[in-house]
Amino acid sequence: MSRPVFKVLVVGPRNVGKSSLVARHLHDTFEENYVATIGVDMKATTIELPDGTVILSVVDLGGQQSFASLRLSFYQGAHHIILVYDTNDRETFDAIPKWFDGITKGFCFSGGRQLRGSLVANKIDLGEPHAVAEEEGRLLADTISFHFFRTSAKTGENVNEVFVHAASDARESMKVFSAE
Ligand SMILES: Nc1nc2c(ncn2[C@@H]2O[C@H](COP(=O)(O)OP(=O)(O)O)[C@@H](O)[C@H]2O)c(=O)[nH]1
Ligand SMILES: [Mg+2]
């Protein structure tokens, strides 16, 4: 039986932990030393859902401004967007609406497809008080109709949940789509 493949993008400002979340999910590892993602990194992962296996093609997009037009081309056809900020760095949270706008512009709405995604508050292991309160994150997630997660790539808390949700949400979107 063929397995459905869904395209998932991990996006957001630099240094928030995008690549770390992907590495935690894929290899269950964590690296303290920062290595900037140059351009784009693509990985595939298999997710077992209760009603079948799906494959996610995970695109980890470098946050540098010079890659803005490259990013735009990747947004097209994405099934789920994982938008990440650092819960201890307010600037990264304040930048999220701008990122969301960029995604909306690049995303192709053809055929009535909806933009679906998750808003991820990462680095919750760094302790209270966080620069961005949990409630603010939830409110923003509600505003853009994204699912909200609080994660730590360092401890692994909630990381797999994000990818499992992305997989089931992506598949759900296809059901809605094909039912129309
Ligand atoms: N304490 C802590 N540090 C993290 C976490 N996630 C990432 N980092 C660190 O933050 C830095 C940036 O991570 P990286 O994944 O490269 O960010 P990216 O630019 O968004 O891909 C690295 O030094 C990571 O070790 C986390 O959940 N907790
Ligand atoms: Mg990176």
C-alpha cells in the first residue's frame, strides 16, 4: 500500500531551535552549539498514526533575510507549517506576525486549500519567568488558527507531539479537501 507523503515546513526567526526540534524528533539528539542552517535542509520521517503510516517531508528553512525569496518558493504546496519562536526571546515572538504574513503570501491557496499549522514556543526548559508568557502564545495561536505547543528540543518535551500533530493534521486537510 502506498503511504501518503506530506510536506511540512519548519520556519521562524534564526536561533529559536528549528533545526534542534527536527534533530530531536528524527534522531533523539540535542546539540548545544549553534550551527546556522544555510538555505534549506530537507529530511524525511515516518509517522505511525493510529489509522496508518504517513511520511513527512520536513523542510527546515534557514532564517536569514537573504533567503527570503527562496523561502517563498518553499511555502507553496505545504500541508502544515510549524512556526517557531523562542519563549525567552521576545523579539522572536514579536516577529511571528510578520512571518505569518510572509507564509500567507507564498502559500498557494489554489483549490480551496487552507493554510494549516502549529505555533511552537520552544526552549521552555530555560525556566521561569519566560520573556513571553504562555497566554500570549496561546492568544496569538488562536488568532492565526494554529495549534499551540510549548516545547524543549533540549529535554525533548512535547517535540514528537508537534510532528505527530503535523502528520495527522496534514492528513485531515486532505480528507476535507477530497470530500469537497
Ligand atoms: N536550552 C535550550 N536551547 C535550545 C533549545 N532548542 C535549541 N536550543 C539552542 O539554541 C540554539 C539554536 O538552535 P537551532 O536549532 O540551530 O536554531 P535554528 O536557527 O532555529 O535552527 C542552539 O545553540 C541550540 O542548542 C531548547 O529547547 N532549549
Ligand atoms: Mg537551523
